[in-house]
Amino acid sequence: MFDCFNRRINYLRISVTDLCNLRCRYCMPEEGIEQIPHPEILSFEEIRDIAAVAVGLGVDKVRLTGGEPLVRRNMVHLVEMLSSIEGINDLAMTTNGILLESFAQPLKDAGLHRLNVSLDTLDPDRYRQTTRGGDLRDVLRGLEAAKAAGFKTIKLNCVITQSADEPDAQAVATYGREQGCEVRYIRCMDIRNGSFWTVEGGDGGHCSTCNRLRLTSKGDLFPCLFSDLHYSVKELGIEPALRAAVGNKPASGHKSETNQFYSIGG
């Protein structure tokens, strides 16, 4: 699929839940969020069907996000369902790593190709403060399990305030080199005020080459993170919603009053 700016749209990010087991200060309110009624959440079968139609239209890269995807029950089964779709050449997941120790091998066996794990600091106290209660040891054990499971590509998503020269970011860089993990630096963004930057070490934020669509757990397709424009697969049907999202994808986003990182996967 190509949009009206001749960008090839081949990447679908799927938020399977907006719930999370952490309360990171830059992402989630301390009190958590109101849970979406279960009947409104896309079933695994619906997600598979949407992905299959998207692949038929040219998508070959799929990423599972959240919230935290591993808090949704039976995620390994969803990975199995998606990995069986011929044409998905890159099936990845973004996770905070808290539950990864027990899920790494089953996810690999189910057909997951790659992992991105959030890691902003190697200081246990600062990690606990930033995540409002998270235990850094859980993440590090999860990363060890992912390596042992045979994931060849593990990327670390490190949120920074201003620069990759910050002490926490440098500590993550050192850890990444030691463990053979790539590091991506993501500067804190503000969707509602339209403050965003390109990702260091990744391709996010480059509007002129943006190739992605985002699917929320409720079934809304967003062509741009920094825009309120969206199309419901439930109301329009899968293919019409996909074609509308691609056909109306803006050249560049500005701001969004409705999107939140925890509901659209960043």
C-alpha cells in the first residue's frame, strides 16, 4: 500500500491492551486507568483477521504493543495465530520485561521474531521511582531469559529527558554493548502539545518516511500517532478502514487530544 505521499505502508502496530503492570511517570497515571469493557476489546480472532487482511494489502511487519502486552491472557496463543499468517516477515513485541522471564521461551517457540524491552536506567532505586514500584531485577532476568531462548535481536528502549549523554542512558548503553543488545533512545514526548522528536537508533519520528499504522485494542486504526484521525474496523469493515487510514495518512502529525501512549503503543 502507498499513501498519497508515496510512502509504502507496510508496518502495523497492534495494541492488544491499554492495561499495564507498571505506572511509568511518562506514560501511565499513578492511579491507573479505567478498564475498557471486555466486549469492546478486539478478540484474538479479530486481531488475526485484521492482520491477515493487512498482509494481503502489503503489510509485512507487525508489532504487538500495549499497555503491556504480556498482561493480556494467552498472549502466546495470539503470537501463534499471527506467526501462521504467510507474509508476515517481521513479528515483534514491545514489553516492559517484567513478565518476560516466564514468557520468553514460549514466545520464541510460538514464532515471535524480535523483542523490544523498555529499560531507562540500571539504578534499582531510580527504576522503582520512575515505574512507581517496578523491580529492575525482573527486567534483567527477563532479558537473560530472552537471550537464552534464542532471540537474536533484542532492542532496549531507553526514554531520555534531553540527550543520550545522560548518566542513566549511558549506563544502559554500556549494558547493551555487554549483552549484545541494540539501544534506542526515545526522548519524552507530549502527544497533546505536539512535542515529538526522532528516535535515536531507530526510525520513529521520521514523518517523511513513516510506514506505519496503529491499531488500538478497541479496533480503531490511527494513521498517525500525533493526530486524532482514526477509522473503526468494526464500523467500516477491515479493508475499508485500512484503505481509509492509508489514503488519509497525513504528511506529518501535529497533536492529538485523544491518543495516549498506554493505549496506542507509542
